[in-house]
Amino acid sequence: MTQLSDFHYDLPEELIAQEPLADRTASRLMVLSRETQSFRDDIFLNFPTYLRPGDCLVLNDTRVFPARLHGRRNTGIGAEVEVFLTAALDEEEKTWKVLVKPGKRVRRGDIIIFTEDFKAEVLAAGEYGERTIRFETDRPLADWLEQLGQTPLPPYIHRAPEEKDRERYQTVFAAKRGSVAAPTAGLHFTEEMLNRCREAGAEIAHITLHVGLGTFAPLRETDLSKIQLHAERFEISEPNAAKMRAARRLLPVGTTSVRTLETACLRGGLSPMQGETNLFIHPGFRFRAAGGMLTNFHLPQSSLLMLVSAFAGRELTLAAYRHAVAARYRFFSYGDCMLIT
């Protein structure tokens, strides 16, 4: 029986990238071949040379919003509380699923005060810091978030968000607001790099998957058969579905694009659709859409590492990761990337 511990690797703390590179395209690229069961080192600037006519890059055009807020409980002079928005529960964006820190201090019925004119009531409490809150404000929530919200950098980046993160923790093709984490494989692209991919003969299609709580929530079951991911909203339009249907090879950029395409195929094929997916891809899964993928390096024992292992094979994936550690690759959101063919 496959266990969570089967996807562990040792990662020195200093290899977790804390800052973005000055140039988006300057990352290193590991190229892993499923056919030859091998991998080699390259640089991302050479990525277009691995494309061929008939390929279709699939990009997730979700846009990260400043989802992290700081307020105080009840009196406005009480203990500070961090509120991390993860999913809106209504169209007006008044009621939200959130994570709060410190969780033990925030109870149902509490009022969290951000400013005199911007407050939230805690409607329900769940496990692991999860809460349901309802905002009390006459202004659109998006205005408050732009004014007071911070870029939701992942917890393994041990610094406060800076102004540069608003631009760098966002893909250049981000269009539809709704994510609390960036689809990080897309962070390596510039408009010039996308044009080079087109010149190599590749079509470019977009899907949307809004990254939610699942990106930050650790897996709490050791038995893979018992793991269930949080649902995330996705959408595929007909023009983009048509591009993907016409492709000889689909090359999704990022695990979010992979999950969206494979969800669509399980629900009838690459056609226009929208909904939610909690698809958990792990070894044994049969891929129906992805003919390759570009992805960053992922946390040990994470669902994202399991997805990569399902596509490339666990042993080859972990061998590549051990090489990446030895070769001092930069890991996670602001780190280097891997092309799997």
C-alpha cells in the first residue's frame, strides 16, 4: 500500500527560494524524459527548443489577489489576528472561508476589526484554523483588499510580503482574479518568451483554476486512499478547448493546468465547462490529456509531488529531486523548474 512517507526527500532549508530572480526567465530547467528514464540540467531560456509544431501550451490565467489581512478581535485593541481568505461563499463576496492565526483565540461570534468601517463576524469555526466569516462594509471588498491586503506568499517564504511581490508573485498572463496562490510554473514566462514558444510552432491556450486552501493545507492522512483535497473552481472556454482539441501534444504549465485538463477528460472531454474539482492525482492514475508538463519543484509528501510522480514515475521523480538538491537547484514558488516529456 502506497503511503505518504513514500514521497519524502531531504531538502536543506537554504535551497527554498526566498526571493524571485531579477529576470523571470533566468531560472534553471531540469529536463526529465519518461521515454529514456533520464534527466539532465538545462536553463529555462532554452525551453522553446523542446517544443515542436502541433504542441499546445496550456496556461492557467488565474490572478492572485491580496488575500492576507490583519485585524484585532472585538475591541479593536485586543490581540492581533491574521485572516487569510481562501474561498468566497457568495457572489457578493461577503461570506468567506478563511484561515485565522492564532486560531485558538478566534471563536464563533467574535468580531474582527480591520478599520472602523471594515469588520467581519465569525460565523463558524472548523479545524486547523479554518473559519467562516462575513464582512461588514459598504465598500466593495476588492477595494479594501487593494488598500489593506497583502500578497499571500506561501508559509515557507520567511519574510513579509513586499511591494515587488505584487508583480512578481503573479504571471504575466494573469487575467481572472480568484487565487490565493500563484500557479508558479507560469512565473517563469515573459511576453517575449511566450512569443518564442509561438515561433517554435506551439499554440497557446488558457484555462482558469483558482488556487485555494488545498495549496496550503498539509496532507493529514498517511494512507493515500483516504486523502481528499479541497475543491477548487475551474473554467474552460470553447475557443481554448478548440485549440487543445486540435493539438498533437498538450503541454500544461503547472499542476493546476494538469488537474483542470484531466478533470475535463474525466467529465466527457476537452469541451467548454466550469465547476469545481478536487481531483487527487497520485501513482496509478491514467493520464488522458497531458503529453508533457512544466512544473516547479514541490514540497516533500505533498499532493503536487504525487501528481508529478504519477506522471513521471515515483523512482525517477525522487531520483531527479535528489539530483536537484545535490546540484543546488532553487525550490518551490520562486524557484527553478522541471520539464517532463
